[in-house]
Amino acid sequence: MDNTIDLNLIEVDIVSLQAAMETGALSSESCVRWYLDRIEQLNPMLKAVLEVNPDAIEVARALDVEREKQGTRGPLHGIPILLKDNIDTGDRMHTSAGSVALAEHYAPKDSGVAAQLRAAGAVFLGKANMTEWANYMSYMMWAGYSSRGGLTLNPYGPGELFVGGSSSGSGAAVAANLCAASIGTETSGSIINPSSQNNIVGIKPTIGLVSRTGIIPITQSQDSAGPMTRSVRDAAILLGAMTEVDSEDAAMQDSRRIAYKDYTPFLDAKGLEGARIGIPRFYYQGLDDARAEIIERAIALFKERGAIVIDPVTLPCESAKWDWDIMQFEFKKGLNDYLANAGPGASVRTLDELIAYNEANSDIALKYGQGTLIFSNRTSGTLSEPEYFESLRLNHEFSRDQGIDHAIREYQLDALLFLGNEEGLDLSARAGYPAITVPGGYAETGIIAAGGYTTKGPQGITFVGTAYSEPVLFRLAYAYEQASKYRYAPADPITN
């Protein structure tokens, strides 16, 4: 059996971990112990992990025995991953969305995503910190902050660089090698943004591809869970384990749904050859020089690798006036439904009670206020308002018919290209369409952006497609990743 002390799993991918476990060079137990030790050493600074799973070692040990006696369940057998703290697990870990109001809450059962990953043999190391209530609590809240876990820091520049949100802990933990991979959730940029800022791969799937049952919601129209990893291949492996149909999630009954149990066959190092990639210049206007240089370098690489770059493409929705009412209406309904069925330890059972709890415990719960919660609480919570239906209609019309679908159809594109999580990425969120980001380089200089954050640091190259185009996006992202190789680990305070 291997010696945990001698292990060095920095930047080791899922395929390599699985191969080592198959040959007996590595056990899942030793792998889990190595990551837990690393969390113990680095997490006091990074605050990326809210809590570790008290049963992780025991689960890993049981999976090692199962492997020896019965064989492997698949590529995730014994692989240690983190889950964002809004994803239910029916075990001895809490699910709190980063809120002290749910700090003692135990979910009654696994979420759909957790159940599928557990069945695939993944070991849950713990819960990752996140922007509290997925950054739907206050306009003033800093990305990465939660009242339960404090402020997550970016391992490439702790305290200096923007960590991204709301899957902040998931992104920072993967970047700093505190886990083999993680699962985040996104409503609008919450996977793509922290993945870009932390120099990792993140994919937000099409709404309807992955179950949302048992995930603390913001909006049923846009919420999705998705992989956050250090490589495109690892993201493809994880996503394939998460696509089983969940009868409780109405979005998964979509007749257009196209799902695969394995996305790795779509990975093609020559996947840029002949690919048609659209450049929506309208959405690049706010880029500073350093970030503009990164995306221009990516465009040049596409051309070198045989892609057909359509530059520029224009979208009719560029002049649209967007409406945010969907989140306001859907949050109250979704949260009330979730809290009504929450497990033991939940201090609140409605949005009304949450607001009152925060006011009563303002010294620890309201560092940044709760204006967004109060804003959402003004709605009926029944999704019966005419304004809600009109907002939903307009969002889909602008983001789909006058947005992504228009561009894909008009220019015969495989995908649209964006930098990180810039303004245009909101299109994919509102449309419910997939996006994948891949490390694209490091901006050595930056400007002070909204919220006081600097734009300096890692930047992701992001591909956006139409509904259920994940195979195409994986092909493009993998080819770009293999050609560019911009992923590197942050400086390691343990060895340096």
C-alpha cells in the first residue's frame, strides 16, 4: 500500500489517479488523506472549504475494498471531490448556502447530483465555501463571502485578485489542489466566473441536462450544477456521471434533450479544424488592453489551428433592455419550497423567517445587509404575476431568438467566443444554454472594475453554444486547451 506522506498529487488528473488506483500504486484512502491534509494546511488562509466530510476516509476505505473484490464502478471510483455548499448530501455534512441560518442544517437525502456522483464512486471530501445564498442576498456582498465561512481568497493572489463567485470555494479549491475536482452551481456566471478567475475549466450545462433537485435555488429558469476541474477531460468525465434523468426536475423532460453518459469521445485535439467560431465584438468593448490581448491571442490560435473565424458577428439583442424580474420572482418561490422540506437543524422555513433571523442576528449575519432578500420578498411567491411571465418571455426572446440561436443560425456557427465571464455570458444564462471556459492566460495588468476588484489575473477563454451543444463545446475547448496549455498551478506555500 502507498505511503501518504510521500505522495505528491499536485495537478494530477482524474485519469491518472484512477490508473494509479487500478494498478495498486495508490489507494483511494491515501488519496483522500493527502487532500484532507492539504486542506488542513491551506484552508485557514484560502477559506475555500466550509467543512470536511467526517466519513470521507471510511468511504474511501470501503471503495478500496470494493475495488479489490468486485472491480471498479468507473472513472470516478474512489476520486475525492468537493461539493458547493448549496448541494444537498444526505450524510453527516451540512448544507447551508453559506448562511449561519442553516449552519446546523442536515439535508434529509442526497440531491440528484450527489446521488449520481455517489453511485459513480466519488468520495465527497467536504463542502466548498460560496458567496452566501449564491450572491442573491445583497448588492453589497463581496464575491466569495459567506457569514458561515468568511471570505474565500484566490490562490493566485490571496487578498489581491478577484476570486469570482458564487462557486468561489469550488474554484479556489480546485486551483489550489485541495481536491481532484469540484461541483459548482450557476445562475448567471457562478461557475464560469470563478473558473476563469482561478485558472481552471468550468462548464455550465444546458438547463435540463443535470438534475437540480436538492440544490438550494435562485431561479428555476437558469440554475444548473456543473463540473469545475483542472482539465477539459476531467470536466467531461464528471459531466457524464451527472446526466441521469430526474423525474422530479421538470426541465429534464425537455423533448429536445440530448444527453450522454460519457463525453470523452468528443475530445479531439484537432477539433478546431474547420470549426466556425463567432466573434461578438459588441461584448468586447469593456475589455482593458491586457484582457483584449488575451482574447486576440486566442483568436489567432484558432486561425492557426484551422478554425474559420467569423469576425465580427452581430446580435439583434445587443440593444435590448434586459429585465432582472425573473430572479426576483423565482427566488422566493424556490427558496420557500426548499426550506419547507429542509431537514433537521434548519433555523428558518420561509424567506420571511430568514430575513427575520438575519435581523435578529445582524452582528454575524448582516455584514453586507440583505437588500436582495427583501427585494425578492415583495413578490407573492406564487409565480402568478403577469410581470413575471412577460419578463420570462422577453428574456428567452432576446437571449435565444435574437441572441445565441440567431448567431448560430445566421452565421452557421459552432460556438460564440467570450472572455471569462464578461457581459455577453449573461446571454447563455438567460437562454439556459451551455458555456465552457478554459484557462486562456494571465493579465499582468488590470483596471479597477465594479466593486473595487482588479481585472488583473487569470482569464478564461469561454465558448457558448445553443441548447445541448455540450459535445461541440467539449471538442472546441479540448482542442484549444491542448494547443495553448495555459493552466498552471499557483505558487504552493507548502513547498515554497
